Amino acid sequence: MWHSIAADLIVVFHLSFVIFVVAGGLLVLKWRWILYAHIPAAVWGVLLEFQGWGCPLTPLEKSLRITAGEEGYSGGFIEYYLVPLIYPGEITRDIQIWVGVFVIIINMVIYGLVIARRKR
């Protein structure tokens, strides 16, 4: 039971991290100090997508699920939890690259707003 709860908590943390990578720059508009956490997180997220790496949280979650007697799943966190919400098919390498580009563009826009706001 505890392993299952721990796996669920990892999923919540993982999803929160993905959201932070994509839109955490919005928090910088309110609290500038967050950029010291957000920029490395965004770089990590983009590198994962561009390089096709898997997140280290995914194997940990899978391991906890198997230990809890649940079935593990194939693929990574994004393929298992997020892709079915966003895309009807499998994630491809091209989609991963576009996700990385999307993260860069969103954050460039957000940090452009941060810089413009700071100049005012």
C-alpha cells in the first residue's frame, strides 16, 4: 500500500515539475527569486526532450508500482500519462523535439515579459 501511495506521489510531483518547466516563468513575474530554480528546471526539461532521455522519476515510479503488486507500464511518464491526454497516438521523436521547442518559446515569451516589466 505504501509503495502505491509513494508511486502516486511521484506522479503528482512529476506532473507538477512538468508544469513548472513549461510555465514556471510566470511565477517569476511575481517572485523573481524563482528564476534560480526555474531556469535550471527548464533547461533540464528541454534537454530531456531534445536528447530523448528518460526522466529518472519514471523508473522509480514503475519500480514502486511493481513492488506494490501493480502492473508497471512501458515508456516514460509523458508517454503514459500526458500523451494520451494530448495526442491520440504514440509520441514520436519529432513530437519530442516540438515539445522542447514549445517549452523554449513559452519561456522566451515569459522571460521577455519579465525583462520588459523590470525595465519599467
